Amino acid sequence: MLRSTHTTTSWMQLSSSSIDPYESFSVFDKFLFNRFSSSVYNELSTPINSTRTTNKYDKPADNYNNLIEMINYMTHSRPIKQVNKQGTNMLVKLFPPGLLPTYKLTFAKFPKFSAWMNTWVTFYTTQWLMGNSKVEDLVINYDGIVTIEKENLLVIEKCRFLETSKCVKTCIHACKLPTQNFFYDEMGLPVTLQPNLTDYSCKFEFGKMPLPLEQDEISRAPCILDCSTRNNRENCMITS
């Protein structure tokens, strides 16, 4: 069931806690945060198709809540296709030039190994962004044929990104779709993200081809309670 039962505030009011998650990050987490924060800021400032892009921020985010505020701003301030594209670009810009094409050329031939490896890499590099997670076996059912892929499932216990953004639109169009597109287009690896809007958990199913958004159950999900755009379905949940 997709309906959320959480009490939340509007998407511009993020965490009520006085302690920002950044304060508890390790040195490695802060390195990853700073890389991603700079990528988000640069993408916000980059024109798309020669059209000037509005960016009200004058520097990269220096804490977690500010980072999510910037991503929410991107989601709600530009066309949805641009949000999807820029969300993918933010991930691409984290890597040195040439690395992703080389990876795709080398490891797309070994999909099982690639799925297993990326499950573990994602586990070790994203807990600062999404919170605690664990690796499990992935059970796939295709037309009644069940297969088990060992250690191809990353389970996010309670996604910090979704809980802080408090926005289904941001979850789908700045995270789920860009991440799926990034792994498939840039690394040759299908992955399906399955966010749960009731308990804020999420599953990364590596090696599993995602459904088109219009066929995905989440495209029919209601907004999180008290989201500022929840009464405008067209504005909140655009599927193309």
C-alpha cells in the first residue's frame, strides 16, 4: 500500500531536528557529501538547451538539510524532463571522464558480477545520503519462474533522502528515475528502485529491468501528507 501515514511539513520545511546529519558523518562520508553537493550546485547552475537556468543559491550546500532543500528546489523550479536529465547528470559528474564508458565496455559483458559488485559499492558509499542499509539476496519472479540472485538487493531501512525531502515528486524525478537511468545508460546495468511511501524504506534491485513509470505503481501514489503540492496532482506527479 502506497499511502503515507507520516505527519510531515511542507517540502520547504525539512528536518525539525537541531542536529544536521552532516555533523555525524565520517571523514569519508564528508568527502562523498562534498563531491555530491558540488555536483548538485553545478547542475543547478548549468543551462539546459541554451536556456538560462535559475539558481537562487550562491554556493554548494554545506550541510545535509541544505543539500536536500537545493534538490527540492530543482524539482519544483523546472520542467520535469529537465529534472530527470539533471538528476542523472549529477551522478555522472561524480566520476572522472572516461571511467563510466570504460566500465560499461568492460563489465556489461558480466551482468551478474556487475550487479553483485554495484550492490556492495552502493552499500558502502550511500549510507550518508540514504541512511542504514543491508544487502540481501534478490528474488525475481518472471511469469512464474523464480530465480534468486545472491546479494543483488540493497534494502534501505528508512531513506533519509525521502524522509527529509518529504516529497514524492523529488523521490521519483530527482532520485528513482535518474538513478535507474544512470546505471542502465552509463554503466550498462539495469536496476529497479522500489521506494515505500508508508515506512520510507527503499529497495535497490540490481540486475532487474525497471518498468516504465506509467506502469509503475508509484506513479499512482498520493503525495506525502502535508506536502505543499499534494492538492495539485498534475504539478506533483508528472509521469513524462
